[in-house]
Amino acid sequence: MTSQGSGNQQTTRWSWFSNMRMERKLLLIFLVIITVPLALIGYISYNNYANQLNTAVYYQNLSRHKDWLKHGSSFS
């Protein structure tokens, strides 16, 4: 008897999904399987791109500073 009780509880847990129309189920599955992973990949890729830009600007500024120190302040 306890197996029937747990089975009924499990059907009520997922009853909202089984009672949905097929179009809504497909939309939900599309959002979960396609859209969410693509959004995560885009977020991670953009963060890596932004970090590369910051690193490139830092090294470019660092090399300019080293050149200025090497040549001295002969601009005046």
C-alpha cells in the first residue's frame, strides 16, 4: 500500500506538467534545453572577451610607460 501512496504523490507532483497543452510543453522544453544553455555560453564568452580586452589595454599601457621611462622625459 505504501507504494501506491508514493505513486499518487509523484503523479500530483508532476500533474501540472501533464495537464499542460502540448504547445506549452514544447515551449517550456525549448526554453530549458536551448535558450538557457545558450545564454550561459554567451555570458561566459562575453566575460572572457572583456577580460582579454582589459589585459590587452593593460599591457599596451605598460609598454608605453616602459618606453617613456627608457627614453626619459626628453619631451620638454
